[in-house]
Amino acid sequence: MTYTAKDFGLELLDQLKMGLDVVRIARWAHQKYMNFGIEVEESVQQAILQIVAMEEGPEFEMDEKELINFAKNLINNL
């Protein structure tokens, strides 16, 4: 079964319910990427890596509102 953008978006919203912690969310996304490897759609891979990149510095971070919108866009098929 392929991990979809909708799956990732829904799980991202769940992560945000635990509070905005950029490092925790980036590491969670990295673990998702490692777990699913090549079994993800191209759009999902790009989305995951965008979240992973948030740990690399403030220029890559999204605030809570941006993350919620990002997740909703994924759920609604980009």
C-alpha cells in the first residue's frame, strides 16, 4: 500500500495537536520518510522532505498556521 499525501497531511495535523515543536515534527517526518522509502508518491516525498528541512534552520521553518494549511493542502490533494 502506498503512503499518500492525504495520509501524511492527516498525520501532520495529529502531530500539530501535540503542539508546535519544529524539531520534533521534522524528526517525525524524517522517520516517516525512512519507514516508507520508495513506497511513497513523488508529491508525498517532496512534502515530507519539506517538513524535514525545517530542522535545518529558521529560513526553512513554517509557523503553526502555515503547517496547518500545508497539511490541509495535502489532504485535499495539493
